[in-house]
Amino acid sequence: MLKKSLKAIAPPLIAILLLYLVFEKTGIYLSTILSTIQSTPTWLFILLLATTLLQIFISALKWRLVTQKVSTSHSIKINNGFYVFYTALGASLGQLIPVHISSIITRSLALRAHGNLNIKKGAFTSLYEQAFDLLIPIILVPSSLIAYIFDYSVTGWLLLSLASIFLGGWIVSEAGEKLSRSVCRYMDRKKLKSAFHERIHDILQACIESGLFENKFLRRIFYLSTFRFISILFRAILIAMLIGSAITALDVAKAFPLVQTTLLIAITPGGLGISEWSWIGIFNAIGVNLDEAGLFAIVHRIYIVLTVFLICIVSGIYFYSLRSNQKQ
């Protein structure tokens, strides 16, 4: 019982400690943060809101495409407002628990309640869709490291990143189905019959049969994930513009894949503290003052939370008003 309690409270405590250290070590003040928020031009706030909306909309679209593939029946006829709202709700709850877990829980329960889809299948739709969101920054990490080591300009970084994306997209789309079929054949040939191997075999076989590993579908999900990545990168660049510090758009672009990859180890709610220290550590390593790096990280977090919650509220009102109108 005690061990379970410690596991439950450890992540938020770690987040609070890391956040406290941000203020302690960088020397930023709450008054500076508030004045920065208050000085945000209306047009810039609208752009920040638009980039978050685009991020959520693309995630919702990918989720809908995957759900349509996974569902073996045609009974799931849910409007787009459903996918947008529950994606936004998952992202909002992701500020309280690790975001990938919150999305899986929220979406699987939502599909069960509104679409009568099996909980496991519902969870898989979210897991499959989010896997690509982690894949994109991982693919771009080598480009960022090379750009840092050789001090590439915007053009050099952009060309290297585009080459990485196109190569990654080609490998994923071409190898997905072939690799999964090869793994299934290997398991059959070696007669691997343990519960774990049979489960993996069944999942891969189900993905092949439902078309989740088709070249065209993999390519579509991959490039939609790329556009989602670009939208949240643009939001981070807008934050740098708002701060008006020594942090340039290129600095943000180079650092962004590295920061996003930390989501793999984000045990704290919403990656709180871990993401902030990733930004601060990278920026400080390239010569940015700790106070400027810390201010960027905190303001970036505030605007993520604010815009995600606003979109969640508005999309929730829209979805449930639409449902009530349909019932009348």
C-alpha cells in the first residue's frame, strides 16, 4: 500500500522540485513572467491559439483515420467534433498526468462510450497514432546534433531536416508491412508459442489485415505527424519572438527535436520540469543566459496549458451542443 502511494505521489513531487529549481537556479521572478504574459500582442496570442488548434486538429484527424481502420464494423459514425474534443481533453489531462497515458485513457473510454468499441482496441488507436508523434523528433535528433556540432545556418539545418524526414518517411512506408510480415513468418517458423509471442503475433497480424501497415496509410500518418510537429515548433518560435531575447528561431528549431524526445522519459505530469530543464540546458549550452532560457521555458509552458484548456472548453461545448441537437 505504501509503495503504491509513493509511486502515485512521486511524479508530481518530482515536477514540483524541478520547477522550484528552475526559479532557484535561473533567477527569474514571477513579476517578469506576468509582465511578459501581459505584454503579449493580441495577434500573437491568436497565432499561438491557432498553432495549438492545428496541433490538436491534426492529432484528431490521425486518430479518426486509425479508428476507421481498426473498427471492423461500420457502427462507429462519430462526427469530427468528437475526435477534436477528446483529443483536446486528453491533452488537457496530460498536464496532470503523463500526456500519452492521459490520451490513451481518455480516447479508449470515449470510443467505448460513444462508439461501442472494445477498450483495448480504443487504447491501441491512440497508441498507434501517438507513436508517430514520437518518431518524428527521434528522426530529427541526428539533424539537430549535426547542426549544433557544425554550426549550420538556417539553410543547412533545413536541408538536413528535410532529407531526414523524406528518408524516414520512405523507410517507414516501405518497410512497415514487409517487416511485420517477416516477423510473423519468423515466429511461425520458429514456433514461438509463449503468451508474449502469441500476443505480438496477433497484434501484427491484426494490423496487417486492417491495413494499418499499408504503404499509403503509413505515409499519410507519417506526414500528418510531421505537419503536427511543425505546428508546435512554430508555436515555440512565436514564444521566442515574444520574449525578445537572444534565443533565435534557429536556436529553437535545433533544440526542439531534442526537447520533444524527452517525452519518452516524461514521468512527470505533462513532462513538467523535464521539458523546462531540457530547454534551459540546451540553450545555456549554446550561450544563452539562464534567466532568458528559464523565462522562455516557463512562458512556453504557460501558453501550452492556456491554449490547450481554451480549445478543450470550446470544443467540448461545441461537441455536446451538437449531440443535444441531434437527440432533439
